[in-house]
Amino acid sequence: MSIKDRVIAIIAEQAVLEPSDVALDNTLEDLGIDSLGLVESIFAIEEEFDISVPFNANEPSESDFDISSVRTIIAGIERLVKEQS
């Protein structure tokens, strides 16, 4: 399974949706994921890929990690996984 598919599966699970219902241009807000759900998603992603996401839950706008859409989250995870290998 690709990084993209794995991230979408984690986000879909958090949103209680099917992965096919998650579009790349969706925001987490579109999917009904609140700030707590976002933090849980980040933890799940970190565990899934054994990476550390540079995400500041208190100041998400000041984070180096772009959470503005599913697409940007996937791009960020792909970059972190590549940097780690």
C-alpha cells in the first residue's frame, strides 16, 4: 500500500468514512475532523510510518507541516519518510 493510501486510510478512519469518500482536496474540517481528531491522526501517522511529525498542536499555523488539505498532509508525510530513509 502506498504512503498516500495509508494516510488516506488513517484520515478516513478518524473521520468515520470510507477511504473512497476522502478527496485529496478535502480539508480535515470538510471531513468533520476537529482539533482533537487532528492530533489523534498525527499520532496514528507517526506510529504507522515511524516518523516524527513537526506539528505544533497549539500553533498549527506556525508549524512547518502543512495540514491545509489531505494532499498537503500526504506530501508532508512523503517528504518526512524520504528524509528518514
